[in-house]
Amino acid sequence: TIERFKSFWEYFKLNLSGFFYGHGINVWMLLISYLVCSIVLTIILHVSGAKFLVDNKASTLSLFQYWLMIFSESVKYTFVAFRPESTSSQIILYLSRLLGLFYLGLITATIYRRIAR
């Protein structure tokens, strides 16, 4: 039974890698998994009721504004004028920056792999 568990774990890791990385050859799978991860971070912000400073006044944002905030932070193009009020929302925005760097590296490696074929 331990061998079956190990085999199941390897199968799970392979499928998870296929979803997030597309096994290194599928750019669309990377973009879809990026959208899923950014939506998960958006939902976390929305459910936690994170407040952002807008014109020096703390307020909650709409779901689309949360997603726009996550997207703009992940590509490091902060064109929105919202600042996080709490430390937890600031950590989530840092995670979105890390997510953007991670997916930029994966997309670069995937495109290089396609060109090198």
C-alpha cells in the first residue's frame, strides 16, 4: 500500500505540474493557471474584507478592483492609487508580486524551450 501511495503522489505531482507549468511547452496553460492563482488571491482579499486607503480614507473595494490590484501588483505596473491599510493585505500584495515574478520566469523558460526546438 505504501507503493501505491507513492505512485499516487507521483501521479498527483505530474498532473499538478501539468496544470501550472504545462510540462514546459504550453504557454496557454501557464496563462490559465496564472489567472486561477490571481483569482484565488482576489477572493482571499475579498473574503477577508481588506481595506485600502483611497484619498486617505479606508474603504473596501469591489471584486473587480481587488483583481485589478492583484494584477497590477503582479506585473509591477501600479496604476491604481490604492494603498493597503493592513499588514495582511500588504502581504497578499507581496504574494501577488512573487506570483508575477514566478510566472514571468516560467513563461520565459517556456518560450525559450519552444524557440530552442
